[in-house]
Amino acid sequence: MIEISELKPHPSPYPEQLSSLAADAKNDPAAFAGLYDYFVQPVYRYIRSRVETNAEAEDLTSQTFIAAFEGLRSYRERGYFSAWLFRIARSKLMDHFRKKRYEVSLESAENASGHE
């Protein structure tokens, strides 16, 4: 069994470095790779804990990072980059659930009317 004292800290950027990476990524798409590397696992875990399958989680994680990359120029450094990123992830989850609910409703309506 691993003791907590044996765990080593993750060699990750400090919050100041994350702010710098976010600022750099606005003008240099390659800098976004550092943000992706740092946040991909936490975002995936956040999404995976809320959806049914790994495939859904992977798809929504990809959608989250695509939206973040496309919206990077609109990111305002008034708060943490992570808060902005996880807000995008939450939005993607809500879109997913709305779509899923709509699909289930249509399926239920078709079954109720006798169409298949």
C-alpha cells in the first residue's frame, strides 16, 4: 500500500506560469499545448464523472478544448484560466444533456404513437 507521504508532487506549472501560458497562447497556438497537457486529465475526470461512457467523456473533452482554443482571444485574465476552462466543460455537458433529453423525448413520442 502506498503511503501519502510517498507520493511525489506532480511536476506541473505553478498558477503564475499557467497565467503566462494562457496569455502566450492568445498569440502563439503552440503555447496552448502546455495548457492542454496540464488540464486534459482534470477536465476528462470532471466530465467522465458526469456521463455514462468513456467515449462520451472523450468526445466532450475534445469539444471543450476545441472551444477553448477557438475562444482563447476572448479570454479575459480577470480570473483563473481553469475556471474559464471548466465553465466551457460545464457548458458542453449541458449541451450534451439537452441533446440527449431531446433524443429520448423524440424516441418516446415515436413509441407512443406506434411508429418505429
